[in-house]
Amino acid sequence: MAQQATPEDFIDNPEGAEELYERFAITIDKGQEPLRLDKFLVARIENATRNKVQKAIEAGRVLVNNKAVQPNYKIKPADEVVVYSDKEVVGEEIIPEAMPLNIAYEDTDILIINKPAGLVVHPGSGNYSGTLLNGVAWYLTQQNKQITEDTLPRFGMVHRIDKNTSGLMVLAKTEKAVTSLAKQFFDHSIQRTYMALVWGDVKEDAGTIVAHVGRSLKQRKLFTAYPDGEYGKDAITHYKVLERFGYVTLVECKLETGRTHQIRVHMQHLGHPLFNDDTYGGDRIVKGTVFTKYKQFVDNCFDMCKRQALHAKNIGFIHPTTGEEVFFDSELATDIKNVIEKWRGYVKVKGIPE
């Protein structure tokens, strides 16, 4: 039996836009005779050629029972065959452009980039240039002068963060790394911690938000939480309070799943939208009376942090080549750090409200 899955099933997408890669799974029928894997896939996948299938298998983009195999592997009943596509759903050409990149770590397989707020990750409608991937493409061509725009290797984007979210992203430099990292995201084994400043005094010191996340039925550009699971995809966010300022709270969020706008939607669902999140209601005074001096203080805070106060603090995963667990951490973005200090000073003078 063959089962077609959507791109969203394959690529985990914390706080980002649409997914890049496709995935489909095939469960081998009970009556299937032993047959070479490459021959089987050529017969089952539309427009597939023996050469392309063999290259995909050799690159580790075809897994049988969760493991990479050789093209001559003979399938048997009940085998689970998963095929990863290297075709991008977003078809815009990525043209190399020189730009500064804050590279936290690099080796032959991966790039860890500390993305600033305001930088779009991938070219798309209205953003055909000046994106993070345009800069990464230029960076790779500078590393190897033999690389041209036509032969630019496929560096893999296995997750995204929003334009106005700062922090760490991992990008794959090889097909093997793409497959390994994408599978870890799909299996929810990637460790990711975000720091967020949210409105209000979060009641519990720690907790877990379990509510499906999907597109709003009223406004298609927005996402919403569906706690009864009637729409969207399952989403789980673990949170912990780090510091309380009465009117706002600094929280740590750990993603168990990675749905579009997950943290922003989940915290709004909890009644605590992210500070200055103009999409989900955090760009106004949510907590506190609207007195002139307090309003002026909040407006000054908005000016200091002109976007949702959300930062991808760290990321950990199994290295695609060494098989060792690696972990990367980043400093909190300056604008968020400054606005936290401002709130800290405010409550020190005024006192934390009851």
C-alpha cells in the first residue's frame, strides 16, 4: 500500500513559512515477491529513472525500516520504505548575494547561523533577493571558486524561523546531512529552546501547552490553536518561567513539535501573546492600566524591540557524520535583552503588581 504524505509531514517548521521538501512512504504489500529496491521504486514512482533512484538511495534519501540501504536491497512484505525528495516546493532561483553572515559553527556537513531579526530566510513572493539563503549561496561560492550559479550544490534548509524572530538555524551542506537532519526534525528528536517575553503574569511556573495548530478559518494568513484537535496538526510546547515582571513574563519555550508560528499561537492561546507581536495581539497594552506614563513606557519598550520578542536560543541534534550529539547556544538578541532590562528597572521602581 502506498501512502502519499504532504510536505508539512516531512519538514518540521518552527516559527517559519511553508515547507521545502516532500516526503512519501510506502508500506510493502504482504504478497510482494523479493525485488531490488531500485527496480521497485522505478516502477512505483512516476517519472523516476533507475539512475535517479540509485543516486537517491546512495545519498541516503531512501530509508527502509528507518535505515539507509544499498540499491540492491531486496524488499520484503511489511517493509517501510520512505523516500525523501530533493525538489524544492518553492521554485524561485537562489542567486548568490554578498551579505554578512553570523556563522556560529561550520564544518563540511552543516552551517549554524545566528539569524538577526528582520532577515527573511528564503526567497519568495515579494522577497526575491536579500534573503539568508542568497547570502549562504554567495558564501559557498566564495569557499569554492569552481562553483557557479548553475552548479551550486544543494544546501538544505530543514527548518525555518520567522523574519522577525532572531536566533540559531541549522543548514545542511550535503545531501546526507539534509536527510539526517530532516529525519531528526520529523522524529521530533531535535532539541530547540526559545526565549520569549510575553504579556501578563504567567500563572504556573512551568507547564505544557497541547493544542493543534492550523490556519485560521477566518483569516487564512493567520494560524490559530485548536485545543480539541478538530483542525490543524498536533503541537506541543513546554514552557518555564524564567523571570516575572508583573506586567510581562520572560519564559523559556521548548518545542516538541514545530508548527508554523507555534510558540506565538500557543502563548496567545494561553492568554499571554508575545510582547510586540503585531500578528497575534501583542503590539498593544495587554496587561496594566492605560495611564499616560505607563503607556509612554510601553511605547518606549516597543521602540526598543520593534518585533515579537522571540529568540531561538539553542539547538541540539545528532551530527549527520560523526553520530555524536552536538549542542549550540546563542546570546539573547540585543533588542530583547535591552527591553528586559528596561522592564526590570521599571518594576524595581514601581513594584510588581499584585
